[in-house]
Amino acid sequence: MKPVIFGLSGLELTADERAFFAEAQPAGFILFKRNVEERAQVKALTDSLRDLTGRERLPILIDQEGGKVARMGPPEWPEFPAGPRFDALYEAAPMSGIEAARANGHALGLMLSEVGITVDCLPMLDVAQADTAEIITIRAYGSEPMRVAAMGRATLEGLAAGGVVGVVKHMPGHGRARVDSHQLLPTVSASPDELEVDLAPFRALAGAPMAMTSHIVFEAWDRDRPATLSPIVIEEVIRGRIGFDGLLMTDDIDMKALSGTPGDKAAQAIAAGCDVVLDCWARMDEMQEVVARLGDMGERSLDRLEHAMASVGSASGSFDEAVATRDRFLALL
């Protein structure tokens, strides 16, 4: 098995994708808007991925946060609120904010597991600052670390009740980035003491099954390399100070914050200590390059993957009841 999660080009596997994935055996797959149309189609697509790999507990990921970051949406699927709605509710009534986040995660999990999606790239534990880039502030649970952690934990629990594994992101924190890492490489000059604020939610949820890195240079730890490519950040900060020992995946290596060829970036990320590379855009030549540059997934990474996928059982509960519970709490605003 190769330590990479690949995107798909369309609503069903092409013949070339089927042949390539069967040989390469990537660790998992990730879906985007181009891959989802309606329930039966998505279920057929995820079933085909399981059939192709022969793995029932196959990681099939999606970024389904709510708000602007939602790959599945109307008219086939309902809209979901983003993090700031829960932050506002928490400000007025903390327990209501936590329970609303849990119910929202439960509804998301049930919606995803119905169509065979097994992993949601949520919750986002980045602590917002006054000058944080908008790409984060429109999604964040707020600016107080323990509030972020509480709603992040509730979201993880809700997703798990819906049969879906959650991914905490973006380790070791994206909240101090002043530019969008999809377009530019952010550099953070905060001191190690100041960065304790950013680490706090991740430390509180260090037992999460999966996490995603940030493409950010933290001058306090490594002036030369973004976190995704830095063995210092991954081993000393993420594995050490935070204490995270779950499956660590990169953010999408196609983002412009990283430079080099896809193969270069993938190889550097694995060498730095990431368990899995995320390569989202289904460009066959790039996927072939990535596979050519990567060895097989290491035993420890395989154990982390297996443990993460085994951490969640079957979906339980009612989607309508979970949505009604969430909306009853949100109506308090």
C-alpha cells in the first residue's frame, strides 16, 4: 500500500484510474464537488472503490465542514452551518454550543456514511486571531483555545456516532496565518510561548484518530521548512509537545504554499514524518510521479491507519433528529 490519498476525476472511475489504483493501492481516496451528484451515484462510486481495493474499512475522505467548505450541497443535500455559528452560541450558552456542535457532527456523519464516505476532514481546531486570514475565520470555532477544543471534541464524538472518522486540522495551528496557504506560503513569527495558545486545542484532542498538517513556516521551530515538510515540527512539536500519535496526513500538496514537483513534495512530507500524503486533483501524470517517488507505507503508519479506521463503529441514530436537536439549540441565538 502506498502512503497517499488520491482524488478522482469525475462521477465514476475511469478505466485508466481503475487500472492505476488497482496497481498502486493508495491508502485512500478523497472526494470533491466534481465527484458528487446524487445519493445513488456517490454510493456506487464509494462501493466501486471498496470493490477495487478489497478493503471494507477504506478511508474515503471529504471536506464537509459546513458554510463555504461543503462538497455535498443543495438540492441533493442540506446546507450545514460553519464554525462561527457554534462559537456565537457558545458565547451566549456554552453547553448549548457544545451540544449543537455534537448534534451537527452526528448529522454530518449520518449523511456521509449513508453514501459510503468514511472520513470527514473536520473539526478545524485553528485558534483565530485578530489578523487571521479570512480562509480560516469563516470556518473557525473561535479565538479561545478551550472553547475551540470543546466544540472540536463534540464534533468528533458526533461524527463517530454517525459512523465517520474525524480529522483534526491544521496541526500545529493555522490561526496565525495572514495569507491563504492555497495561494501563498504563510510565515508565523510568534514565539514558542505565544504558540502554546495554538497548540492547546490539539493537545486537548491528542487522542484523535487522524490529523492534518498545515503548510506554514513557524520561525520559532523551523525557519526553512513549512510544518508539512519539517521533521522538527512533526517529531518535536506534533508528536512531542502535542503528543499526537494518530494518523498524520498532509494538507493537499497541490496548494501553492509548497514548491517543487508533486513527487518532490510527497517524498519530503513522508521523509519528514507524515504518515500519508494528500494529493487531491486526480491528474494522472502527477499521481504516477507521486507513486514512483514513494515506497510502501511503513508498519507504524499502517498500524495508525488501521487503528483510526477501527475507532468508529456503525452509524446509529436519526439524521432528522440530529438536525432538529442542532437547530433547536441554534435557535437560542
